[in-house]
Amino acid sequence: MGSVLLDATDRRILRELQADATIPVAELAERVGLSQTPCWKRVKRLTDEGVIDRKVALLNREKLDLGLVVFVSLKTNRHDEEWLAQFAKGASALPEVVEIYRLAGETDYLLKVVVSDIAAYDRFYKRLIAAAPLNDVSSAFAMEQIKFTTALPV
């Protein structure tokens, strides 16, 4: 699972695809200074090597009535594999959870949750605490999104 060697052209390709993965190969090739076939081969290699993990559509939360972002900090007294498997399975199955991190420090796990409003969060919360025994759950409601990107710094 090591890193892949990338040259400057690979990085330009990745930056362009992160901005718009639907760009035709001909236009991508022109933007990065290649002809179509070598450009396509590079994209294929980057995909085959797992650098390009997948191509998805990014949706507008507001237009889908999912305007509330909640960061949920969890603490647990259990750190065994059985508990982790139960928690990971239960939390991952909740569609409102868009990201889960295991952390070092005071908080054991951090979840990013997207819901329509406080009532929807309350319904979500009840399902979350049923997923696995938790010691402490703290919720922080995002007031404003200042930056959002899926683009990695390549």
C-alpha cells in the first residue's frame, strides 16, 4: 500500500481530474501537454495503481435539504477488536455518517454526519447510540462551511 512515483505530468493530470473527472481525454491531453493516447495510458495506469480510486458525482447538500453538518466526538471504555468491529459496522451502516476517523488523544472517534435539521440529528443519534456501547458522545454543529474540497494537494 505504498506510495506511487508521480512525475509532474501525472500530477497535472490528477489536478485536472480532481477539478472535473468528466473532462474528455482529448481536452485533458491538451491541458497537460500530451497527445491523447499517452494521456489515456497515464490515466489508466493511475487508475490501475489505485491513485485514482473512483470517480463520483459531488452533490449539493443544500439542494438535497441536508444543510446541517455535525461533528460527533465519541469516547469509549472499550478498545478491543470485537467492540471496534461492532461500532464500525453499525456506524458505517448509518447513511448520515459520511466520514469516520479513529483518533489519538482525548477523543477516540470522530464522525462527520450530514442531516437536514436538529430533529433528523436526534433520530440519527438514537440509532447511533444503539450501534455499540459508548462512554461519551459530544456533538458540535457546524455554523458555517468556510472551505470544502475533495481535491488533494498533488
